[in-house]
Amino acid sequence: MSSPLPTGKKSVNLSAPVRGSRIRRDPPPPVKKVVVRDPEVRETRMVVFGVVGFAIALFIVALAASVYSGWSPGDYSVHANLD
């Protein structure tokens, strides 16, 4: 059998004391402050968005129904007497 080829590397002595790393590192970034929002303000805003969104949806449905049925505001004429 042949003998293993020499690697050229030194073996590591794991029982020897290890000195600390000398790599300089940046300090950790400062902790960002979290802004605490008032839950009532957030809830009020969500309610307003919900009501407005629902009203817009109803308007779109009514507009689509009127277009589907063939109704148009141009079907009517308004005459005003200014006497």
C-alpha cells in the first residue's frame, strides 16, 4: 500500500489557549424608538375608511344597475320659469 501524500499543513493544537479576535467591528446601531399610536385614533380612521369604501361600492353598484337598465340622466329635461 502507498502512504498518504503530505498536505503541508501544520496540525492544530486544540488544547492551547486561544486569544480573542482583534477584528475591529462597528458598534451596534442605536435602537429605534417605536412610536406608540393611540388605538382609538386608529380605530376611528379604520371606521371612516370602511364607511366611505362601502358608500363608494354602493354607488358603483347603483351606477352599473342604471347603465344596465338603460336609464340615463339625459332622458329628462328640466325647464325653469323665472317669472
